[in-house]
Amino acid sequence: MLKACIFDLDGTLLNSLRDIANSTNYALAKNGYPQWDVDQYRYFVGDGILTLLQRALADNYTPENGMRLVNDFNFFYNSHYTDFTVPYTGVPELLNNLLEYGIKLAVLSNKPDHLVKNIIKEVYPGATFSLLRGKEDKFAHKPDPASLLSILEELQVTAGQSLYIGDSNIDVYTAHNAGLKVVGVTWGFREREELEEAGADYIVDSPEDILKLVYNNL
């Protein structure tokens, strides 16, 4: 019996790409490096801020450059993280319907923990999540399963009673590493092919498809 749905944040619950791109381009421009088109950032995100900036710097990356850009990125993003960030169509309704089914909701993201909480508060002010978790020092980044396993423990559910929902191969690997089935969504930052190659248990094209999947597993 399904009891919990744990969601990735960027590319799953939120279309946040433009704010992430703007913040990265600010840091790049400030330090004299070339900027990227917004759509290119689809392939840069997912593994935390430092990796995002390493990908954006490309051949210009050094550990020193990376850390300098992290500071500039954070300076800009901390004031602009919801300039253009919005929920994906149908997702607020999905969350409400899942709650009506008695499903516990949680978020697990590689974004810093305080930003996850602040963004959800602003973009999903009426949503009821049992737990919100971003990157914390005590846990490694996804796809390491430790943070997800901790969420299951706090929600008092098992892996077999839970689904993880995300838009990238990192989400698939995270869920499988923790023993969960994973739903890959095609409306996010990555393509269906990436989800298929990673081995997603289910791939859906709309929030309504998730609701049907959950209903059939109650």
C-alpha cells in the first residue's frame, strides 16, 4: 500500500531554470567568463551548485574559480530565486489530490536546505509537506541514498510504501539506491531517453498520470 511520495524539486515541482541560469550567468559575467543560453542549463543542473558552476565554467574551471563563482552565484540567487520560478501546470492540483488520498508528501533536493524551504514557502504557500529537505552537510548529494533513507525513517514508511518522483537520471539512481520505485517525469529539464536509460520504473507525461498511478497502488 502506497503511503508516501517524495519529490525532487527543480524540474519536477518547479520550473526554476531561468532563475538558476540568470544567477549562474551573473557569476560568470562578473568574473569575465562566457555566459550560456537558458536552455543549456537543463544539462548543468541536478548535482548541486558547485557541479553546476563547474559545468558552466567548462575548460575554465579550477577549484579556486569554482568557489569564487559559488559565492557570486549565492549572492545573486539568494535575492532572485523566485523571480521567474513557478509550479508546473497541474502539480498544485496533484499535491492536493495526493493529500486527499492520505499520502504523505516530502521533498528531497540537492539545492541547499534553507533555499528548498524558502522556495516552497513562497511558491507553494498552501501545500502541506510532511518534510522538506535540501542538501545538508551531514548527508552526501543525491544519488547517495542516505538522505532519502532518513526521510523514510522520519515519515515512518518503508521503501516499498513510497515512490520517488523526479526528472533526471540522478533521481532514478537515488531512488533505486534506497530501494524505492521511481516515477520519471517528462515535463522537467531532461528527456525521456535519459529516464529510460537510467531505468525509471514509470515514466509519465502529466501530473494526472501520477495521480492514476498512485490510485492504482493504494
